Amino acid sequence: MDSVDERFLVTEPDLPGSVIEGSSITELLRPSVRITEEFLQGAVDRGDWCHVYKDGDEIASYGWYSKAAVPLDDYFSVTYSREYTYMYRGYTATDYRGRKLHAFGMGAALRHAVSRGDLGLISYVEGNNFASLRSCKRLGYIVFGCCWVFRIFSINFSFRSPGCRNFDFKVEPGYQN
């Protein structure tokens, strides 16, 4: 919390934002913004929640949050200290980009997670995802380590830098739910 840019904690953008969880998550089913039935079922099964900004019925931006292991892809899962909420799969629709909705959404989600007793948010951002890296930096995220994943002839490997141990952060081979 000490490193967070306060404007993203105390200010809201010009769109209404809300936390959606439980069975209400199914209202977010929209292939046009990369939300599928399969994804929603996994999120519901894990007990994940979403912070979303809407413009009427249209989804402008969202971010997903979890307290469980989350699949990174078909081969790896992310695990971490349960003292934190894991932020993943942030998205802003093309027409709404440039309005800092990703950072505002993470700020609102951070307030929500801390109100539930968590120490803060933790995330995995791929090194070539420059837009997300900029948004995380804008909010005040601190880089604590790196993870490397490899898949060679259907054998999966993962490694992490020493800083990840402080947060029990790992990218592990295999799907874990």
C-alpha cells in the first residue's frame, strides 16, 4: 500500500465500477471481450471475483482476482502466499484505452482486497506485455522477482528468482485448482 499512487485509490474514472462475484459472474459472459463460459466456470470454481467498469451494458474494462492457484496457460499455474490477492487477466476494450481504467480498476480492487484483510495485490505480467507493465508501474506495483517457464518436448520447467520466495510466488508446471 505504501507504494501505490493515491490518485488511483481515491479517485474513480467517469464510468461506474463494481465488484462482481459468486453466481453473478455469469453476467460477464461476452466473447467480444475475451470472456468465455469455460473461463467463467474456472473462476466460479476457484471463488474468484472481478472488478469491472461498464458503459451501460458494454464492458469497458475488467480485472480478475483470486485467492487460489490460477492457471497461467494449459501447462503452468501460478501459486503465491495467501496473504495476498492475485490479480490476473486485466483487459480494456479498444474504445476505452488511454483512460487508465486498468490502473483505476486495480486501485479499486486493492481497496476491496485490503478491506477483506489481505496485505495487497500480487501479479504475474509477461515481460513483453508493455501496456500492462506500464499500468502496473503507474499504480505503484513493485517488481519483486522474475519467473521463467520452458516447455521442451512436452516437458515443463519453471524457475524463479530469489525475490519470489518472500511472497511464496511460483509458476509451477501443471494445472492446479
